[in-house]
Amino acid sequence: MKMDCRIGLVQMESIVGDTERNFKRIIRLAEAAQKQEISLLCFPECALDGYSPQYASEMGDTLESPWISQLRECSQDLGITLLVGLVERGKDQKKPYISHVILSPEKELAVYRKAHLGRSELDYFTSGDRFPIFSAHGTTFAVGICWDWHFPEMAAIYSLKGAEVLFAPHASPIVAGDRKEIWLRYLGARAYDNSVYLGACNLIGSNGKAKEFSGGALVIGPKGDLINQSHISEEGILATTLVADRINLIRRTDRTSMRDSFFLADRRKELYQELIELDIKDQLKG
């Protein structure tokens, strides 16, 4: 990291299909983030359109839509990088993507498309097939959406590509359980194993289609430690300054302490071919 970076993680209510309402909330929260001197502001999964797989065919826009154009203008005007979740209509796909658009001042629009769809999403969405990284405000970062983070290979790929911060936007309903408790079972490992900062956030409140979301936001350090977390049960921003020196020390080639190990630097990739060849289906019982 070239310098310390102040990030914001949003928990917000998003109503399915009411894009105008959701858009206005995104703008209001972005304006609040600027006052907090936040550089990277991450919104939850499908924040722009609302999250409901069953209604996906009725929602969404292309990346050329007026909503995205206005969000680009907002990013430019405020000097903030916005990471906004949406239902994205592809030009050739019958089913939309679950996407996160990355809008940075003076940069071209970029996008991440959810690669690992949950079982309840497979019939309604198209899977993404790329793991891009992005840079803004002196920081290199990447996005994985909700279910993505149950697959440790993804975090390793991002870190090996140079990502210093991983964002984990979610749309996890109340019935799935307490977010902090569940996230800390595995997100800490994603950060620790790959020597990255990790920030997670979630939708909160109703989606207007009889589903309630539990909210939640937290930040984990590159040694798996909980740095910050949200203590509010309403819409808002969790702001945290990520210290550059901490991750830069770990990633130095001349590090001497085991305490500061960058584990991926010592991996033996020539031994891992089995990881690709083995299939869990051979272990599953009918």
C-alpha cells in the first residue's frame, strides 16, 4: 500500500425493484462518506436493485444504464471510489449476473461478477468467470460476493495478484444466523492465510418481498485480528483507516521474523496439482 487508506463498509436497506429509492440512499451514504474522509466505500450485494433470486428476471440494467452513469458522476464529484452491488444484465446472457461495479474518479468503469453462486441462485443468475483486481487511492483491492468467500482458493489468487484489501459484500438474511459469529469462523482465515485486510458488509432490513436481512459490518487485519465492527442495528457506515505499514512489513522480501511471515511467499505450488484434479463428488454419498 502506498499510503494509509480509509475505507467505509455500508449496511443498508434495499428494496427489490425500487432502483430509484435504492439509488438515492446510495448517493446519500456516499455524501456522508466524503465527510468522513473515506476513499473506498463498499455497498452490500445487490444494493442498487435489491436481492431476491426469484425476481431477478424482472430487475437489473446493463453497465451503460443511466443509474450507473449517475453513480460515476457521484464518484467523480465526491472523489470517492464506490463499490456498488447490482443485478447486471449482460448482452448475451439470458440470466443476469450478480455484480459489483467499481467506480473511481478519473478511471474507467470496472466490474466483478460473482463466480460462486449459492444453490438458491443457480437457476436465476449467470456465474462470473474472472478474478480481477483493482487499484485506487494507492491501494490494490479485490471483491468477492457473499458465497464466494467460502472458497479459499479465491482469496489466495487475489493475494498472489497483489490485492492488499479484500471486500466481502453480502446479502445474508436473518434466518442465516448472526453475521459476526458466522463471518469470524472463516473470514479471519481468509485474511490471515493471505496477509490481506478484509472488510465485510451486509444488507439490513426488508427487501420488500418478505425477506429480512441482518446487517453487519466488520474489518479484519492481515493477521486475522478483528480491527473494527458495527454496533448499530440500522443503516450506516463503518469507517476504518487501514495502516499501510502493517501490510507492507509483511510483504517485504527481507522480512526476518516468523511473526511477519507472508505465507504465500513460501508455498510449493508444484505440489498442488491434486487440488485441481480431485473432485468432492467422489466422496459424497447418494
